[in-house]
Amino acid sequence: LTLRFGTMEANLKRLEEENAGLATEAAALRARLDRVHARLANLPPQPQRNNTKAKTAAPTQSKETPVSRVPANAKQPSSAGSGAGAETTERLYFADTYAFTAEASVVAVAEADGKHVLILDKTVFHPQGGGQPADTGRITGKGWAFEVAHVASRPDGVIEHVGTFDAGGPADTESVVGEKVRLEVDESARRLHARLHSAGHLLDAALVNLGRTDLEPGKGYHFTAGPYVEYIGAVSADDKDSLATAVSAECQRLIDAAIPTVVTEEVDPATGAASRVVNVGGCTCPCGGTHVQNTAEIVAITVTRIKKVKKNVKFSYTVG
């Protein structure tokens, strides 16, 4: 009996060790999948491309576009009736971050939560998402004006402009469908949003340059009130202050170098699916937001605090 129990105990110990190893591998795989899902969630919907000309064995293709970097927490208005037959909205800010005005056509109008929703065939208004706030501004038609208070992107790629008509606006809001309108984005807010967003990406580049590749980018919050980037990993309490100083200094070095921002479109030759990729300061990341033309436009970055948040580490920062 002693021998039998000894054998059973040894087998039990072996099984426990194997299960512990499997649990560790499963946890590591789950962390990798969570990071992939987080990055995919930041990408805007992309149209399927006909890529029959591409060779089936060819690697992912990249196509450079002019410089123009989105979790969305704002409540989106109901789209009932507002997007019937609407196609994906063309995002003009992809081509140029500093396109503050444009002309478009009204595709549909609806009411939601006491406000109106305008859907256009194209827009320069960036919707909230990927840690970047929505643009605000004004849409002007024939004898009426519309104040844009919020912008949201639907899963089908249609962008909703949420706001109110000025006093004296159209008696029948449906009458504006089909009209050509002028779009005007709040320029100062757009420029600040682009600087804050690019600054978040530049933190990634600085950490890589400093050899902290153990810290993997997680989520970013690039709003004017308390911007930060969370990284998967850990920073010891003794290293927090010195790392904050080092990252700030490396960011300034990259800013002084005035490194151009590069935006590429990567196409999967097998599926034809396209994704937008942004390179800020030498660090590449899938992104659908707006960015500075070069790092010098950020002016300055200061890491104000490094704080442990659950299993992650949070880098809070400001821009100059």
C-alpha cells in the first residue's frame, strides 16, 4: 500500500506540474489575443478591395498615402431610419489631417436622443474612437446651419454627425437630403487632438529606443483631460521616476529631429482587406486617427507619472 500510494502521489504531482504549465501557456496566449483584439478594435471599417492583380504568393503590399492615427465610450445615437441605403462614409481626414473644410452631400437625416443626426457621403469630421475625441464644428446648407457636437462611427462604416440646427433652420429637416453642404471643423481642437494622438505613439517609439521592449502598448487615451497610454508589463517602483525622465528626454530628441509621419495602406493579397498603418517617430502601429505631419509639431512631451494599473502600467503625459 505504501508503494502504491507513493506512485499515486508521484503521478498526481506530475499532473499538477503539467497543468500548471498549460495554465501558464494559456494565460500567455490569452494576453496575446487580447492585445490583438485591442489593436483591431482601433481600426476603422475598411472596404474590401479587388486585388486580383496581386500574386497569390506575394507578401502584404504597402501603398503610401499623404500624411494625415481610434475604445469609443460615448453613447451613439440610434441609427434607425438614418442609414437606410447609406454607403460607407468617405473619410477625407485620412488623406490630410489639416483638411479643415470640405464640401459634401447630405445622404440622410434622423432624430436621436433629442438631437439630429446628419449622414453625408464624405466628411472631414473625425469620429470618436481609438482613444481620440470626436471633432466638433459646423455644417452649412442653403439658408441653414448645423452645429456638430459629436461624431460617431457605426459598425457599417457610416459616420453620424450629431448636433442641432441653428434657430431658423429648415422646417422640414428631411428637405435637406441631397443638398450640397460645406463642412468646417474646429481647427484649433483638431490640431491639438493630432498632437496628443501622435504624442501617444511617440511614447512607444521612445520606449523601444530605450530598450524597454518588455512594455507592450495596450490602450491609449488621447483626450485633452489627462492623456495616457497603458502598457502591458511592469515598472519597478525604484525605476518609475528615472524612466519617466528618460522617456521624456528621448521623446524630445525625436521631436527635435522633426521625423516625418508616414501613413501606409497594407493590403492582404489573399482577402483584399485593407488596413491603415501609421509610423510616428519610427514606430509603426495600426491606426485610424489624425496625426501631425512630423514630430516637431508635437513641440514637447513630458511624462508626468508612471502608475501601476492592475496588471498594466500607465504612462500619463502632457504636450508642450
